[in-house]
Amino acid sequence: AQSVTQPDIHITVSEGASLELRCNYSYGATPYLFWYVQSPGQGLQLLLKYFSGDTLVQGIKGFEAEFKRSQSSFNLRKPSVHWSDAAEYFCAVGARTNAGKSTFGDGTTLTVKP
Amino acid sequence: DTGVSQDPRHKITKRGQNVTFRCDPISEHNRLYWYRQTLGQGPEFLTYFQNEAQLEKSRLLSDRFSAERPKGSFSTLEIQRTEQGDSAMYLCASSLDPPYEQYFGPGTRLTVT
């Protein structure tokens, strides 16, 4: 069965600092990988996705993520955080053989200090 | 395209009552998913449809839960005889087949008193 671990429950960074959110997955083959962001009271918004090809993927709002097969990781990065990035971030894995059904991590809450 | 919509946004009900939620997916999307999210957790898969066919249902979903997607358009999720443990945010998402990237609605927050 597929699973996702987000080791950091809560991260605090200063505005303008760089950010890296960790995601580790368990799946028997190459999965589909996603990062979503959820602001309070809102639904989830897709930030970026990995299906195949280039292991460094670019997303919206200046985010990027790198798929590392050897480490079973898909970490999310941003070079300079803005106060509006404060939210909860979820990593998800989708099985290629059961396409569409996604398993989510428990999320990382990002706080941005002024 | 207005995105995925869900109705109602909030529902407060008494234990033992039945509730029904509606999800309207993005019009050209043939896949529709239901998830449940509790505080401090990520969304948990409940069920999904390809067009009008319900292809998978989570083993965690009790018999009190039922979902339909008549004519492959909107979907409803019904919970019968609600329990306090059903209190959660119920999220709906839709996608094309492939690339399977899911677009989520704002959710329906259910509170069972």
C-alpha cells in the first residue's frame, strides 16, 4: 500500500528566507507525486505535480520540487518565502495502477515571521 | 469554468440524523473523488467515480455512507444515522482521465452534535 510521511508538523521561517518542506513516500514503483496548499477554511490547491521526465518540477507561486527516486522523496522548495505563503502544505502520492486515488500526508503547517 | 463546487459549505446536525452533500465537478472531468479530512490530518480517500460508475470505496467507509453520481455529472454523498465521529470536512475533487491531477472544491464542514 502507498503511504506518505511529512516529518515536519510545523515549520517557521522568516519572510524572505528559503524554505524546504520534506516529503517521503512509500510505493512499489514510480508514483505520481503532488504538492497541495490549503489556506484556512479553503480547499486544496495544486502547487505542482510529477508524472515522469525531468525530476525537478516547477509549480505555481514560485515553488519547485525535486523527485529523488533513491531517497523516495519529493521535497518542496521556495527560494524566498512571502507572508502570504503561510498555510498548510500536503504531499500526496497517486498510484499509476489505480490512477487517481491519492494518499496524502498529514501536512506541514508553515508560519512566516515578519 | 468555475471550478469544483460543494453544497452546503457548513452543516450542523444532531446525532442520528441523515445528511446529504452535493458536489459539482469541473464540467469536462470524468473522475470524481470524495475525501474526508479531520483536524490535523491530511485528506483520507473515501470513494471515487469514473463517469457514473463507482470504482472504489474505502474499507474505512461504513455502510452508513453512500455516494452516487447519476449520469456522470454531479455527485451526492449521504451519511445515515450520523455519529459524532463523522464530524469532519468532506472534500470533493475531480480530474481528467489521465492526467489525474485533482482539483478540489472548498469542502463541506459537518458538525454532529
